[in-house]
Amino acid sequence: MKHTDIKEIFNATDIINQTVTVCGWVRTSRDSKNVAFLEINDGTSLKHLQIVIDKALDIEYEPALKLGTSVKVEGTVVEARQGSVEINATSISVIGTCPPEYPLQKKRHTLEFLRTMPHLRGRTNTFNAVFRIRSVMAAALHNYFQSRNFVYVNTPLITGSDCEGAGEMFQVTTIGYSQDYKNEEEYYSSDFFGKKAGLSVSGQLEGEVAAMAHGKIYTFGPSFRAENSNTPRHVAEFWHVEPEIAFAELPDVIEVAEDMIKTVIREVLDKCPDEMKFFDDHFEKGVIAKLEDLISNEFGVISYTDAVKLLQESGQEFTYPVEWGCDLQTEHERYISETVFKKAVFVTDYPKEIKSFYMKQNPDGKTVAAVDLLVPGVGEIIGGSEREGDYDKLVAAMKERNMNLDLYTDYLDLRKYGSVPHGGFGLGFERLIMYVTGITNIRDVILYPRTVGNVR
Ligand code: 4AD
């Protein structure tokens, strides 16, 4: 590279008096009598680099004063206040001009306003920090699994079988339905795959296939949900981390989930101190202390049955009344993690009727070995379970749900050929980023959010 990253200029130990070339977008500028100043940012660092222009040097600097202009600067690195560095420019060239209607002006814009320009918002401090945290966290997740013998697998995004069975699958088709088809069957058989296909809501079923060969696997890719839920926690395309572990029971799954969350957050705190300070200052006061606290304490564990009792005895007025068998609503989940435990908490062993077909049936005949991880402020960030390893019980659960067994022959075969106890979970990557940054809307932690009525 012919230019140096701004991050490297700040991090270098022996750079004073060196001549460097840096590039970036102008974030602020100031023109005074004898000197002009630019602050530029190239996206590698949260901090802007100050460029000092001595007007006596006859550098053509005026076109570079406009916000948003992209520039290349050559100059000498010199010490600045508070142990920082800046550049005394010897030449400045404008790479791309930027007109005054540039939407990102100096003032602080609201997140709602910035959501209308996903192509530009990355140039603000907030999104500079969000997307670096996202990147470091993705690498930390890979590091976590890679260093513990998990094999990274890429499960298909187009699938013929529904994992969660909640009717939330986007259909994949090359032909629209028309009255010309006698029935659905004829329509689907004329389509690209010759049968109904959709975008995967989870890589779990194929993840189990891989775990039955490699022992420990994880996926990290997009999942799609055609949920009509317009909430700050749902997007139609989210990134899903799904480990699957052979020879493991529910407590093992819980152990991995807790260890993964703590290890990844530790790495982010260590690698992104500037970004985390930024979130602490501007989005959630005390977020760093919250995360340190999370790392140094055991997560809570409570069974669904005990959680229901606790909610019923809380004396709290809920919009949705609680009774055994109901799905826990956000208000219930928040009460459990924010008011009762005041920390991350695993809720286990849910009624089988409200959970998926593949979960291991507990001996009580009423519950399954499921687990959700709830965190204060965000709610559920992980959903997982031990899987039913018994062929007959699995088939019975599928029949109860009127599922077409022919679509799940691979999955059922795993229970025929050397079945083992196994389990895993799905982490909503964006939800973890929300928890770590204190950003309260999922649309602000993904480059291009896809939600009901919104695709760009
Ligand atoms: O609880 P879910 O539906 O579990 C599964 O999909 C399992 N097959 C995972 C597994 O065991 N391998 O989803 C897992 C997580 C949720 O806890 C949530 O964090 C996230 O995925 N998630 C979403 N995130 C954003 N937008 C949505 N619409 C989401 N739906 C689920």
C-alpha cells in the first residue's frame, strides 16, 4: 500500500518525524489566519487524524475543507496534545469532491435519520464503532470455536425442510403461482427444484448431520425469517451462530454457551477499548462495567416451571397473563432477567407443545430439554436444546405435528446409524451486538437491515 492506515499512525511507537501518506474522508475542518486544520478518518480507527496546514507553505487546501471530501495527504508526523500525533501537511490532493448537500453534517444525527441512508451512515462515529465491534466479535467467535476443535461448516441457505416449523420460511421460486396449475403439487413440481423450497431459518438440521461426523461443528451465516414482527429485536435476515456438539447433553450445551459468551465479550473489551468507551459515553452508561460483571459472575439457571411460578407469585401486572404452558413473552423474559436475576439467565425445560419437534423429550412426558439465554435489556439471545436421539420418539413427535417425514429422511437416518446424545444452540449475532454496544434497535447493528416492508 502506498498509504498508511490512520490506526497505524496512532498505534506506531516510532513514527515521530517520519514522512507518511494518509487517505481519508474529511470529518471536520477549520480555517484560521495562518493555519488550516482538517480532521480526517479512513474508517480504520474511531479517532480522527488531525492534519495541520501551514498557509505559508502554499498548499492548495481550500477544496479539502468541505465535509465528506476524500483526500490524500502527505506530511510529517508530529507530536500533538495528550500524547497523540498529527500530521504537518506538505501536500494535499482531493480524490473526490463532496457537495454541500452531503447529508452527514457536523451535528449529531439521530439513528432514525441515519437509517434512511445505510450507504453513508458507516462514516459516522457510531457506525464506525458498531461495525468494528461486529467484525472483532465475528473473529472472536471463530477464534473461540476454532481453538476448541469445532469444525466450521457452511450449511445450505436454500432448503427443502423447515427446521423450526413455525411457518416463517421465505419461499424460493422462479415461477409465480398461477391459476393454470391444477393444485399446489403441480405448481411445486414445475418449479426450479421440483418441490417446495425456501430460505433456511436455521442451519441446525444440517449442522447435526455434520456433528455426527466431526463431533463438534459450528455454522456462522445468515438465517431468514418471514416473521411479521416489527420489533426492535427482529430482522428478516439475521446472522446465526450455531454450534452442534456430539456426545453432549443439555448441561454441556449450557456450559459451552456461557463460556462462549464470556470469552467473546472478553476479547471485544480487550481489542476495542476506544469503541467500548464510546458506547459507554454515548449509548449505555456503565456498559463496560455491565460486561465485566457478566464475565465475572455465573449466569443464572431456572427451569421454565419455576420461572412461571416466580412470575405468578411476583404480584406484577403483565399484559399477557402467565400460566404453565404459555410461551414466555418479552415482558416476562425481561422481568426474569432484569428484575429477578439482574443478570444473564438460562431458562430450561420448556413445555413440549411450545417448542420444536427435534428437542429431547424429558422423562416427565411434558417438557423438553430446551434452553433459552435471556440477558437484561435485550431478552433472548440464544435458543437451543439437547436433540431427541431416539428414532421412535422423534418420529412420534413429528407425527404429532403432522410433519411430512419424507422431507426429513437424512435427519431420521442419523438416529438409525450410531445415534448419540447431542445438542447445540443458535446465537442471534445481532442481538449479542446489541447487548454489547447498548444499541437498542437491531436495525442499527447490521449493514442493511431487512424488515417487513423494507429492503434496499
Ligand atoms: O431460538 P431460535 O429460533 O433457535 C433456532 O433456530 C435453533 N434451530 C437454534 C439451534 O439450536 N441451532 O433462534 C436462535 C436465536 C434466537 O435466540 C435469536 O437470538 C436469534 O436466533 N433470532 C433472531 N435474531 C434476529 N431476528 C430474528 N427474526 C431472529 N429470530 C431468531
